[in-house]
Amino acid sequence: MAGLLQQAKYRYSADLCPRCNRSLRMSRHAIHSTEHPHSYYVASRNPGAGYPVLQGDEQADVCIVGGGFTGLNTAIELAQRGLSVILLEARQIGWGASGRNGGQLIRGVGHDVDQFADTLGQDGVRDLKLMGIEAVQMVRQRVAEFDIDCDLTWGYCDLANKPRHLDDFRADRDELLSLGYQHELTLLEPQQMRSVVGSDRYVGGMIDMGSGHLHPLNLALGEAAAAESLGVRLFEQSAVTRIDYGPTITVHTAQGRVRATQLVLGCNAYHSGLERRLGNQVIAAGSYVIATEPLSEALAVELIPQNMALCDQRVALDYYRLSADRRLLFGGACHYSGRDPADIATYMRPKMLKVFPQLEYTRIDYQWGGMIGIGANRLPQIGHLPDQPNVFYAQAYSGHGVNATHLAARILGEAITGQASRGFDLFSQVPHMAFPGGERFRSPLLALGMLWQKLKE
């Protein structure tokens, strides 16, 4: 019996997908492939047609580079305002963080926005906080407007690793209420934690019924279909090779080019040298997710009784939730080193078992990783190039991308069409430093900084 249990303990499919027998091991080739990396999201994505490769010359009012949440929603915003739009994606729609993330839709934009009081004033900081609330509502409205099937589920809980985190939650609740937050907020004491999570790892929490979780790739695919229905022309496998700036911008790909009067760069962690000034202001940090086999209803309820998204407060945070078919999706381990684990399941499984030891004999069916864009001050970067007023950008969402991208798209849509935008004025006032060390030493230096933060923690 002991031998059988020992075999079951390591019963996870690190080599083959249970649905299609494809390899699940994440090599650097897979992470940089032009096809979606194999993941639970890809295996459960909604059916839909792909988009053609750009060939020949095209023209539009606005050209958008990047087929993630930023680009897709900016396209929707502009098309709804009457502009013609062409969107170019180097790989496939939702290929980057938009189609790989943990699927958590959480209020807020940036980290510690009070740090910008000297630049923006108290009223400006308050506006940033209000926009962080509005951003979640934008996703809610987008899903409803276009009837996007993305498993949108409401309910989120911040998890306290230390008693001081509970004090932070109380302050957060009081501030949210002072901002007129309309959704239920509930503080949890240690003895109440089993009502939201089947783990003894936490000393408290705060429930927020105005945040939640969803299937991010299906949201991106649904937004692509929405953009196309509004007249946006989308092209996949159409990497930009060169940009000629000027009153009329020409964007070149291997097989075609687009002429436009305005350009939007929504590349985030995947600039690939396209615009170095922007690329130097964002660091690509690796984050990783595993998905278990489908759990029994009883076990799923034991782990996450109210089907919420959950996230702890550590520097290398854990975040997790249940999928629509009752798999545990467990993510975290933010890496600045530029090196990915050789086997993500082997790397992430022990972290999952620290939270949920009852999953010791549960199979891991999917493993994947990807890059998120992080700025030095953790505030999204939204603006236009200083010497090119018709070239706009948004990037560096620092882990809040599901909602912040939709906010950035609204802000860009207003700015490009000449509408008054308090958001564009606010975000463009905040200076953003370039990361030190250049391309060669930037990641190692940040990895050392992360290690120091973990040691302090």
C-alpha cells in the first residue's frame, strides 16, 4: 500500500496533456512560439475563427500594435467613436499575458498610489483610486454589452499572512467606503477563514464582492469578435518590423504595411526592441500557473467554499481560484531572473501543497507560464511619445492587467478622439524611470532586489 501511495503522490501529467497527448513541458521555445502555449485556457477556449496575416498595403485612421486586452479594447473604444482601425498582432490574439494570466479581476490600479501625491495632489490620487474601481465596472459592462462567454464570477478575498495585514485590510475597507464603494466588503477573523478557504495558512481576510474571476483567453477572444463586429480589421502572425514616424505613420510587417494618422503601442512585456524608450521602462517578469484535474464537488467546496478568487500578501504571492469545471488554478512565483523553471508543475506543486495539503494525490493536468509587464513605480504607463504626439502607448500593469487594460483603453480612446480625459492628464504627468543595467543586466539586478524583499519579509 505504501508503494502505491508513493506512486500516487507524484501522479501529475508533466509530460502529456490528458486531452490531446501534446507535451506540457514549457520550454523557452514554447514560451516564444507564435502559437498559444498549451494551457488550460487554450484547451477550454471558445471556438472561433482566426484572423489573416497582413499582406499588401492598408490604410486606417489608427493602427494598433498588440492583440491583448490593451489593443483589443482600444480598438473597440475607437471604433465606437467612428474611427477606422487596423490591429496587428505578432502571434495570436491573446497570446501574451491577456490569454495566460490567473484570471483574477480585482479592483485597483497600481500599487500604493498615495506615493504620487506630490506629483498629482490629493485630488489626483483620489481620482486614481476611483478609476481603479471604475476599471472593474468597464470589464463588467464590456462582457454584458457583447454577451461574452468568459465564466465571469463575482467574489474575491484578500488573504492575510500576518496580523498586520488585517490592519491594512481595515484601512482599505474604510477608504473604499469613503470613496463610495457600492459592493459588499467583509473582514474575516482567523476563526472565519474556513468559510472562504480550506487552509490553515491565513490569519484573516477581506471579502470583496465587487471583484472576481474569469476565463481571460475567452474574454480576449470575445473582445476580438466584438472589435471585428464594429469594423476593426484584425491581423495575426503579423509582427511589426519597422515604424516610420511622421504626420502619416507607416507600420511595416514582413508582408505588408499600414498607413495611419495615429498609432497605439500596446505591447507591454513584449516590445522586442520595437520602441526602446518604452521597452526600457518595463521589465518582463515571469509568472506561472498549474491546473489540477477536475475536482469532486465536495473537494472543490472544501477548498474554496464560495468559489472566490483568492490572493495572499507575500512578495512572491500565491493566487488561485476554481475553474468552471472545478479545477484548481494555482499561480504565482513572480520571477525577474529571465529564466523559467525547467518543469513548471514540479516547481509550483509544492507551493500549492503548502496551501492545500489535501491535494497531495491530485493530478496536475496543465502547466504554463508567461510574462507580465512591471514598471519601477508599479503604476500603469499611459501617454504618448514626447516627440511623436500621434504615437500613444499603454503598458506596465504590474499584475492588475485584466481591469487596468480596459481603463487604459478608455483613456486612450478619449485622448485620440480629442475628448477631455482626466485619466490621460493624470497618468501622463507621472514620470517613469528606465530600469538600470541595460538589457543584459536588468533582470539579474531586479532578481537580487526581489531576493532582498523576500529576506526582509
